[in-house]
Amino acid sequence: MIKKLLAVSAFVITFAAPAFAKELPDFTELYEKQGPAVVNISTTQTVHGAGQGMMPFPNVPEDDPFYEFFRRFAPPGGQGQQDYKTQSLGSGFIISSDGYILTNAHVVNDADEVIVKLADKREFKAKIIGIDRRTDVSLLKIDATSLPKVTLGDPSQLKVGEWVAAIGAPFGLENTVTAGIVSAKGRALPQENYVPFIQTDVAINPGNSGGPLFNLKGEVVGINSQIYSRSGGYMGLSFAIPIDVAMDVQNQLKAGGRVSRGWLGIGIQEITKELADSFSMKNTNGALVAGVEKSSPAERGGLELGDVILKFDGKAIGTSSDLPRIVGATRPGKEVTVEVLRRGSLKNLSVTVGDMPADDKEEARAPRGPAKAEPNRLGLVVRDLTPQQKKKINGKNGVLVTNAEGAAAQVGIRRGDVILAVNNSEVQTAEQFNKLVSGVASGKTLALLVLRGDTTLYVPVKVNGNGNK
């Protein structure tokens, strides 16, 4: 029996190698050439001690009229809490030898300080040129020259199944390279309407965010941005922003600090088979209009609730996720033809594309032109809310804080806050608010009703003579 087993074990079967079999790729040259252009990014952010979106209990003198009010009604545990700093890590890569760097918006958003560490261990304090939260792209600048830079590739040439590699700092482990294949292209993710993501199975973990995705030629084809995970770690699903999308964003950030996008002012939803049957449609192509904002470009152009958008500016809409990307990439002010299916009939509408309103944080960061607005006597620079921002807060009036310094900053008011009222008087416009502040005697304290997120709280601010000190 033993002899028979030995004889069997010695029997060798040979198979012909499949025609598509190739040697595994070697990433050593890619890493050696491109690794020096990949950077580590660390950020520091000051968090106010009250937490959970609440402002700390203000330091109000005992002889101040508002002292008793805040002593009795401020949230418990607020007084005496100190601000504290949090730190986070990410990755990025150099796109020009004079110090411009791309990373994810979520890596540096709300950061008070951004430090860039190069592969040669040099460290630089970075300036945030601009942030685009809708694509999760941010442009940084460091004061350095003759830096190594990456080579950019063409994501449209990527093929599913093609090998790709990432370099970054997962969990803070610097200059880590991982590899995998392209799993899918043009992937739409929930709440991410403006990016046709590249899906890969490259091992991406916290800290890799903002780092480059390379093809086998050593060209950057994407920015590693998101992972799907139930544990917080890698599970085989990673998503990268195509580099052509990111470069278009950085060009606009570099030119003006914000990104201009086309906007219609509609809500849309996917067309299911059941909906297609109810609309007597032969397939599920298109985007169903589920809402039209008042006075929006869509309303002015004649779009109606229940319309199915089949083509926009000559481009076919296969699924509802196609529409936001196509509209967003359209120049504001352009007049386009929109083909819709309305109650069984095809119609062509002429719509002038609007300029998408920025969200609160982007508006607060965006430059306001060459002349910097002067803060009022509380140390605040404010502007009127857009109709879209008013809609978010149930139609309330108020003003958006775009800069806070001096007395206002000292009591916790910051960019992005919305001031709803002063001493129980509703705030209507920025002009009215500034006029009210300018007429108050020096040394008097005003109670501002401030909205931050879903939380409102009265905050006392003492009026100074010059508004800054």
C-alpha cells in the first residue's frame, strides 16, 4: 500500500497555461520613481469643550446683566470646560515642483494647522488654497521649490481588471505601497453625486485618504478617497476620485478658491421597473423629477414634477446618478436643451443653467474678491443667507458668519454659524444686523441667538469701540 501511494505521488500531471496568464507585476520601479512625490499630511483642529455642537458656557462677568441668565439656563457642565486639540493623519501628492499638493477635502477640512511631511523627512506648514467638499478634493500649497512631482494619467483608459497601486500612510505608517486591480469604473455612491468613482480592491485604510492611485505606467489615475467597511478597516472595496475630475477642481480652486458648477434646482430619483411601467416607459433610463425648487433655473425653464429627463445638452441619461455629474460639469449661464418624457409625450425644453450655491462651509472659506470685508464691532463678518440655506433651516431668516475674530471669536462664534436673533429681535439681513451693532453703546452686551448644526444657543458678546479688540 505504501509503495502504491509513493508511486501515485510521483505521478505528475501537466496542464497548458491559460492564454491570458501573465507574470505578476513588479511595482519596485514605480515605488522608487513615484514614492518621493507622495507626502504625509497631519492636521490639528481646535475643538470647543462643550462638544456635541454646543458652545461652551461663556465667561460672563458677575456684574453683567446676562450673568444670571446664563448661570441658570446654560447647559450643565458647560462652565469651566476647556478647548482641546485633535489631530488626524492623511496622505497627498505633489502635482507641481513649486509646492502644490492634492489631497482629500475631508483630510484638511476645519483644520487649524496643516503640516506636510515629505519623503525626505522635511516638514512644511501648508496653506489651504481651497476645498471642494462635493468631490472631496482639496488643494494645498507649501513654500518649497524643485520638488519631485507625480506624472498624471488618463483614467478613461483604465480597464476593469487592470493592475493599480496605492502609496500612502495607512494608520500613519509612512510610504506604504499596496496593490490590486480595478474592480469597476464610473461607480456612483450614495450622497456622492459628482464623482464617477474608480472602484478597486487595493488595500486602503484610514491614513491612505488623499494619496495617489497609480497605473502600471507609474501615472496617477485617481485619489484614494473612501472605503466600504463594517469594521473601520479594509474589506476589499476601495474608491478613488478620477484624476481628471480632481484636476478640473484644483484648477478652479487655484483660480478663485471655489468651484463653479451648473445647477438646475431639482430633486431626482431613480426609475424602477414599477415606475417605468406606471409611466408607460419601455426601459428604466432617465432621471425622474421628484421636486422643483421655486424660482430655480428648472422652474424658469419649464421643468415639472413627474418629468423624466432623458437627455441633457445632447447627453443621454442612463441612470439618475448621471444627471448631477453632467449638469455640474456644465458652464453656468449656458442655455441647453433638455429632453423630457411628460405624460407619455417627448418634449424639448430650453433651460439656462444656474450657478450652484456653495454650502455654508465653502461660502465661509471662499474669497470675497480683492477687498476684504471689515468686521463689525463684535468682530464678525456676515452675509445674507441664500434661498437654499434658508430652506435648510425651515425658512428662517438670519445671517451667515463668514469670519469671526475679536470678542465674537473669544466666546466661541465661528465661521459657518448662523445668527438668528439679537436680544430676541429677529435678524433679517446682514445690513440690518451690522446697522444694529453699530448703534449699540460701547461696553454693552448683546445676546446673539446662534444656530450651529441642529443646535441653537444664546451667546453674549460685549460690544467694543473698534469691533476688533
